Amino acid sequence: MSGLPKCPKCSSELTYEDGSLYICPECAHEWSREASAEGAVQQRVYKDAYGNVLVDGDSVTVIKDLKVKGSSSVVKVGTKVKNIRLVDGDHDIDCKIDGIGAMQLKTEFVKKAN
């Protein structure tokens, strides 16, 4: 073990130092020691359709009629969804909608409620 960090881009262990930079010979990615010390792993930022940052527990409002897959139900414009949970995947929001039940929504179809 050389004690050098893995490449944040390709996870290669073959990194080396060149002055104040770390360099990955496999993907040619370069990063500074400061970036490595701060932690190259960044949290994903979830934003609604208008660019407002969303966090777990927020309330959102649906901005477009959404058909419910496998059902004849529709989530209407203006439906308020409380206590959302943000997840990684194709659909970013896990929630429960009154009258419909558990659902997954995309952040591009909601706006943060006041």
C-alpha cells in the first residue's frame, strides 16, 4: 500500500504524486491534495423544476398532471405532497399521496411548497 488516495474518477489505485497534484495514469485525471483532503465524494443536490434545493422532509407541489402507471388515476396539478424522501435512481422522490398511496416522482415535475 502506498498510502495515496484512489482516483475519484475511475477508482484506480495506481495514482502518483507530482508536486502538489495527484495523477491517475489510467484515466489521466489530476486533482489537488486539498481536494483529496476535503473528500472527493460529493453529495448530490436535488433541485425542483425552478432550481430550489430540496431536502428530506420538504413539502412539494405537483406542477403537471401525472398519469399513475398501471392505473386510471391521475395526480392533478397543485397536489401538495408532504414529507418527501429523496433517493437515488430514475425517480428522485419517494412519497405518499393522499387518495393514491406510495409513489415515486421526478424532481422536474414538482416545486418546493412554502
